[in-house]
Amino acid sequence: MTNSQSARAKNAGAKRQRLMAAAAQVVHQQGAERTTIADIARAADVQVGNVYYYFKTKDELVAAALSEHTRQLETITGELGRLPDPRERLKALVRGWVGQRDLAARYGCPTGTLATELDKRAEGGLDREAGKVIRLLLDWVAAQFREMDLPDPDGLALTLVGGYQGMSLLTNALRDPQIMVKEGDRLLAWLDTL
């Protein structure tokens, strides 16, 4: 591969990544149904016609948004994994959720709201893809509880992630970021009791 071919491939990869990040952001803010390819192109600073080189349909862009959610989750859990104690990893996760309270008040949980929206579609299978992202989070949380040698780590993971989804939904529905703060404090206190 020549230097110019390598540079073009690198540019193409960067543009694709920009489109994926823009898709995740715009779909979170507007919902999958209201988002257009032009909206994503504008957010990524890419000409609309160029989007079709990377993604042929809006559903491919929604799938790309889910891939971006997966990448972001893997980045977050990778960083949290550097903490030496699993309880502290979980508490840092909760603090991260609470840190996103203003975003949650406006748009809800990026993956949770998208999963709910996609579930209402008659076709496509993207709802299952959204479920896979949530499953990754559940599995990571359960692994932390397992490392703590607690009984029923999968059930505890459901409780923690369900608590997050509930507080995110209520924060969004009531447009009240303080719900995330209060419920986050409750989750932190609960983690200290385990």
C-alpha cells in the first residue's frame, strides 16, 4: 500500500467514525424515526452524498449508532476496569451516570431510549441489536458482583442497571436532573451495603 493509499484509508476510517459518532448523538437527541441522513451528515460535517459511500440506508446509520454505543461502553468499562476494587468500579459507573444528568433530563438514556423506540418497529431486528448493548453492560456489572463473591450477581446486575434505566427515564420524563442525583446517591448507598 502506498503512502497516499494509506492516507486515504485513514481519512475514510476517520470519516466513518465521525459519522458513527454523529449518528449516536443525533439519534439520541431526535430519535431514530425523526433523524434524517442529512441531520447526521450535518452533525458529522460530511456532505450528504458522501454518507451513502459508508452507509446505504438510515437503518445502517442507526446500527452504526448502536455500534458507537458499544464502543463508548467498552471505553468506559475499560477505564473503570483500571480501578483495583470492583465495588469502586461500580460506584464510579453510577457517578458517571449521575454526571450525565443534564443530558438524561433532555434525552434519556442513549441506549435505553433507542431500544424502546426500536422495539415499536414491526421489522428490522435493530431492537435486538440495542438489547445486545444493554446485555454488554449487564454482563460487565455482573462480573463486578461476581468478583465481589456476592450471591446472584446476575440479579444484582439487573437491579443496578434497572435502577439506572428507571432514574434515567424519570429524569427525562420529569425534566428533573435532581432525580439522577438522589437516585444515584441511593444506588451508591446500596452498593456500600453489599
